[in-house]
Amino acid sequence: MKKNSDNLKVGEKYKVQVGSKNYIGNLVSFNDSEIKIKKGKIENEIKILEINKIKNRKFIILKTLGYSTGILVVIIAVFSVRNNPSIPVGNSPN
């Protein structure tokens, strides 16, 4: 996303990159010279000229469900192998 303030919408979540630092939060306000991003109780004022990149952060339910399911499968696999190992470990037949 370019640094065009026409695309910005107050209340939406954005990721703002300034140098090597990233700010993620909801857009509180903006004008021609700066934007205000708020995450929790912390509000950051960022000058438009210092911004390298602005990206709208959208919530994607399929991506969230995919990560959650993947993590759950790994946890179940780890616990099932620890409690009932089907592959003998340690002694090798001679």
C-alpha cells in the first residue's frame, strides 16, 4: 500500500513500517503530515515522511482456522507419541 491517505480508514487495523520498526494498531486519526496508531492504551504519532510502508491488516478466518488446526494436530501428535510410542527407541536389534 502506498502512503496515500485516501485509502486509509479510521478504526481499521494497520501495520506501519518506519525504518526497521513496525507499529501495528488501529488508525485513530490522520492528516497530511502524520497518522496516529493506537494499540491498547499506547498511541503512536508517526510522521508520513518517515513511513516506509503501510499495510491494512485484515482478519482472515480461514487462515486463523488453518493455523489453529495445524497447532492442535501437532500437540495431539506429540502427546500421543509420548504416552504410547509405537516406534521402539533406544535398543537396536543385533
